Amino acid sequence: MNKSHEPLSLWPDRRELGLATDLYQLTMMAGYHAAGLGESRATFELFVRKLPNHRSYLVFAGLEQVIADILALQITEEQIEYLRRLPQFQAIGSGWFDSLHSLRFQGDVWSVAEGTVVFAGAPLVRVVASAPQAQWLETLLLASLNYPTLVASKASRIVAAAQGRGVFDFGARRGHGPHSAFLASRASYLAGCIGTSHVESARLLGIPPIGTMAHSWIQSFESEVDAFQAFVDCYGERSTLLVDTYETLEGVRRAAAVEPPIRAIRIDSGNLLDLSIRARSILDSADRAQTRIVASGDLDEYRIADLIGAGAPIDSFGVGTQMITSADAPALSMVYKLVELEGKGRIKLSEGKKTYPLAKQIHRVRDASGIIIKDIITQADEQSIGEPLLEPIVRNGRLVASLPTLESIREHARSEYESLPVSLRTLDTEASFTIEYSDLLQAEARRLGVC
Amino acid sequence: MNKSHEPLSLWPDRRELGLATDLYQLTMMAGYHAAGLGESRATFELFVRKLPNHRSYLVFAGLEQVIADILALQITEEQIEYLRRLPQFQAIGSGWFDSLHSLRFQGDVWSVAEGTVVFAGAPLVRVVASAPQAQWLETLLLASLNYPTLVASKASRIVAAAQGRGVFDFGARRGHGPHSAFLASRASYLAGCIGTSHVESARLLGIPPIGTMAHSWIQSFESEVDAFQAFVDCYGERSTLLVDTYETLEGVRRAAAVEPPIRAIRIDSGNLLDLSIRARSILDSADRAQTRIVASGDLDEYRIADLIGAGAPIDSFGVGTQMITSADAPALSMVYKLVELEGKGRIKLSEGKKTYPLAKQIHRVRDASGIIIKDIITQADEQSIGEPLLEPIVRNGRLVASLPTLESIREHARSEYESLPVSLRTLDTEASFTIEYSDLLQAEARRLGVC
């Protein structure tokens, strides 16, 4: 049992994502093939069943990544050999395994744009493909959209609470595995953060990388003064000095005395309101009015709102754990459901999990000033007032949309936030958003027995 | 702003993980170099500051992955060019950038074994390396250990609550990004789950893959009866049929009538206690005593304990969202702190975040029957009663330990759970575990001013 082996990284190559899926997708794929449904045209829709606690809207995010992965999705020779050997598949004929060699996604994907504010019950992504291909995408699609949407939604609240002060993503170490930090840097930036501490995300995405120093830097020198000076000798006026390693206000005094004057100090513990007020006063008295105050340490939208409400002279916030884990709402009930097969509506009646039949469209209705009034869900091709939100991204397995840059998604997210009714923008809202289903859709749902 | 571009996958190659770190690690690395501390021997320790809510112990997990990644860690040419262009590094001489080409981790890593039950305040990993190299690992180490430990700890509770009934990992779609599912499959399996729905994890790790069918399978046929029959035609006695798509008990009756008799039914919604009792009765009356009942649908340890306590005849549980996100405790306050530099103890006094100086060891003290009594934290080389838990894994950048197989880690985790005092095994424990610091360690801490 204890024989030695090379340590396994468990960081697969992208080419191996074709089996990053639930087994039942493959079981069903083989089953559709055997049952003669392998070419049946299926429409699946992805939506959020219910908003998580403490959320009155979501910011949709993660589309670009999953589109890139879907376009490259395949199953390798080695993976096919593994499947052939599984006891589950012993009765499956060799034809199905052979067909996996050339399996690529050849269907259509429609989607809401990233950065759009969205609500429970509305279809965010629509996949039209052969039943097996549509099934194949399910797990990857959900895993790739669930989390960025969760983080972008949390970040949007945090950025709003900061009222124009900068918010940095400091979460990399607390994410659910090292990969989540990549997704979170992007999702939090598109929702309004102004930078990330995660260097590789910053590099790949063109996000401003942000960083100060850790306590270990201070601890590595004989005194705090030596540590500050050594850092400033390197980084000059760009320096941000961490002042709370030993005694915070003493640290502030030392940071205020350093030459040249530094860009900022960072306070990472203690009573941030009290300490920031005293720090501001020390800095101002030392002719350091230009030196900014950065706060960090388990911050979230509520603590930031409280600090700003109480007049804390904090210029920017580094937010880690609470944002990267969306700690007060760490899961999103995003699902992917069959709604149409060969042109006929499909439903499900499971308790608390009913779904509406047929391919759909969201029509967003706004008032004259652009504020969102309601979403009307219609059949896909139905005429309606309001702007349709689902647009074609992939057709027959090829990208047909011009994907926006991250900067333009960020700009879109900002304008979307501003178009929310004020009642949905408060941190602890009881207000809920109106989603209507068109008469045609309701009639079809009733006809099929959805109450 | 809207110019078209190829969609970015944001799934980096393993060779690019060298910058999957916080910017301040690099800032400090360059700073140590400039300040003449580039070769200073530093000891960092990784520990959990405080147990999360609802946890009385943790199951340590994730070591093998991070060791594999550390051994391969490097910084690519392209990444170095990116750093050279960052405004932050404008004053840094070219020598430091040049040195990054050959940067590899050449230090030592000591660690507790995976599967070991651990507590707040005790050092779980010790890194001894040059200050810059030790700093370089911080973010990756925390991101790689935090999450698997969180999931293994949650899974351990869920498995305990199931009292010997099987628990499957069904979480892939709800993880924080598609990569987290790999880590979670492994962490939940080592903590006692009996399989995972995630095929690629199963393939890479040798975990049993598990799967049934989705509602979409049922919806794809003209009737539930047709759907059941088509599946059984493929998978025969191995079939597990999902019975709650339309009307659950009617679904059970239909599943009970299928030939050949099937392995199991799955109920995914509704009142699981009531439905499982009625389903059992229907199955038994139909001469289907061998057909098992699998339950799923937002389960966690509390719901499982309640179901079993109330006598629900459920044979196994599929657990998704709550386990893969560790939803009631989605973050772990795992930190990595400098404790020694060039043989001298280092401390930090930040409010609520004090650390003990010097390289340390955990000595675990057990009673005659093997039950854990307490952990004594000592200086690294201090003699003490109890079994030392930190063992050398990497020396001078090379693997020196024989890493256990996943099966033997799982066996170790089981025996560890059984060695917990009963007071720590209840789901809602108020009991806490005793960690003692040796006299020598306390004296040194006092000498350096840690209260």
C-alpha cells in the first residue's frame, strides 16, 4: 500500500478537460447512442434556480473561458481506453467508444453577455446540439460559470460599498485551489476591482498587479525602521509600508519619517476605524498628506460600508477571503436543464425544481432613463417589448461572436450596475426583481402540466 | 474597446505556475536580493489560525499536489519579460531578473502526513530555504493546502454522519471553478467517500467513478417507462434509475417493474425520509429487496444525520454543493509565517495574529488505546513525549519521502478519525482540543515579547 510513486500534480493539461465531467454524462451519451437518440436535436438552458442569501442580483461572468474550453473540447486516446475498461460500460458496443475519437462540440451556444446583471429563473445560456453533445458540456459549463458569477456578484457589492475608493483582489491564497484565483481575479476586476495581487492572472489578463509587503519582510530585519528603509531603498516613492507587525501607530510614525515620502501605508489588523483616523492624523502632521492608507484583513462589503459610514479615512481596500470564496454565499444553484427535444417542449416536475419548456429568450424592459423595470421570458422567437439578452456565440461548433475585451466587459458591468433600481442596490435588500413569463410560454407550460 | 480576440481559456500550463503568486512575494524577493538577504536561511511555518465554525478538527490534505508543483516550479522567459516591464520593478537591477531564469526551489519541506487530524495553532508544514525561495512558495502552498483540507474536513463529518452508508462526491458542477473538482474528489475520497462522479479525477487518481442518470435522460423519452427501459436495455442490472422527474412514487413503481431488477433507484428531491420509506415498501412488495435507495439533493452532515436518525431506509448518499464548497465554513484561516531567520526566532505581534518564534515540531500524545490526548508544540529538535508529526518531505529541493498512495492516506485518515476523543466527533461539539507549548518555546516567546 505504501509503495513510492512520483507525486501527482493533478493539474491536467487543457486537452484532458473532455472527461472533466460527471460520469452520468458519459453514461447518458452512450445510452442516447444506443437508443437511437444520438442525433436528436436537444436544447438545454442554464439558469440560476434561486438567488443566494444576501444577493438581490448577480453579475454574469465566466463565459469567455468556458467558450474557449468548449471549442477545444475532445477526448484523448488514453481517456477512451480508460472508459472502455470501466465495468459500467461493459455492455456498450465498441462503436460508441470509437466515435469518441472524433467527438467535438458542433452545436450552438447562445448567451447573455458577461457583466450583465441577471436574476433567478431567466435562461443565461442556451445550448442547442445533439443530445449527447449538449449533455457532454453540462458539468464544465456549470463549473465554469457558477464560480465567476458568484465572485463577480460579491465583488460588485464590495465595490459598491467602497463608494469609489479602490478595491484590490488579495484573495489568491484563500481560493478553492490555486486555479480559482485566476477566475476570481478576472471576475472581481470585471465587477469593478482596480487590480489583483495575483501576478499570473494580471499578466494573462492585462489587469494591474498590486502588492505591498508581507509581515515577513518586516520580521526579516533587525528593526521595523531598518525594514522600512530597505524597502524604500528599493522601491522609493512607490512603496507601501505595512505598519502593523509590532505596534501599529508606532509603525505609522516610522513610515511617516521615511525619506522619500511613500505612496501608502497598509493596516492589516486591529480596529481599522480608530487606527486609520490616528494614522491619518500622524501622516498629516508629518507633512505626509499625500501618503494614502490601505486597509486589509478579512474585509467584506459590510465592514467596508461601516468603515466608510463612520468616516474612516481609508483610501483603498485589499479584499481577500470574503470575496474569493463569496463567503456569505459560497454556492450558486445554477442548473442546466433540457427544455426542448426535436422541437417539442420538455419539462420536469420534481418538487421545488420545476422547469419551463421550450427554448427561451430574455427581454429586458427599461424605463426612459435606462433603469431596468423587468425581464420578460418568452419563447425564443417570440416578439416582445424589451431588449433581447441572449445572443449567438457559437454556431455549429464555431465562434460567431466578437467577444468583448475585459475592459469593455468591465465598462458594461458598471453601466449595468447603474441601471439597477435603487431598491436592489442596497446591501440588505428585501426587494426582489420581477420576472414575467409570456402568455405563450405559460400556455405551453400549462399544456404540459407544469403548474 | 470591442475588438475581436481569440477566447482565453485561463487554464495555464503547469510550467506557468511560477507566477501563480501574489505580487508582494516577488517584490520582497527582489528586495531581499537588493538588501543582501538573498541567501539568508529562513524558516516559515504553515498553520491554521483558528478552526472554522462548526469544526472541531481538520483532516490535513493536499500535500502531494503541492509537492509535485513545488518540485517543478520555475519562471518562464515570457514571465520574466513581463516582470521587467512592470512599473513596480523599474528600479530593480537586471541581475535579479536574470537570476529568475535558473530559480528552482532548493530548500527543505517538512510536513504532517495527509489524512492526519490536526488542530488550530500547530505547524502543519515547515519550509526552510533562502528567504526569497521560501517567500516564493507562500501563495501556492496556501492555495493548494487550504482547500483540500477544508473539503477533507467537511467530508469526514459527512462520512461520519452516514454511519457506514456510502457517500459519493457529486459536487463537480458546483465547485469554485472546474479545477477545484479535481482537488475535491481526492480530498473527499481520502476522508472516506467511496467514489466520485468526476471522471477525470477518477481516472487520474484511481477512485471509483460513480454515476446514475440526469433528469434530462427521463425527459428525452416519450414516457418515464420508455426512459427506464431504454436505460436498462443498455446497463442491465447495473442500472440506477432516477425516479423523481415527474411523480416520485409513481416513478418508484415503474422502476420496480423493470426487468431485469435494477441495482438502485435515486431520489433527488422532496421529503427524503417519507419518500424513502414509501419507496422501500414499494420495492419490497415488488420483490425488489435487492434494489438499493440512493438519495441526493443538497445534502450535508446534518440532513444525513437527521435522515438516519429518523430511520430513513437510504443506502447511500450523493453529496454535492455542501461538500465541494464546504458551504458552512467555506474558508480556512491557514497562514504561512516567518518564525526563524539565520537561526534566530522571529515573531509578529499584530492584534489577534501573534505568532510563536522558532522552527517547531508537533508531538502527539495518545492514551494506551491510541486516543489522542493532546498535542505538545516544541522547538524543532526538542525532546518530548509523544510522536513527532512533522517529517521531512523535500531536502535541498529533492523529494526524500516515500509518498503514501491515496488508498493508504485514506486508511490513515480512517484510523485518525477513530483516534479522536468522542467529544470531538459529535457534529455540534463545544469541546476543544488541547495544544500545549513547551516551556522552552514559551520562554523564548516571552523573551521576544509575545505575551
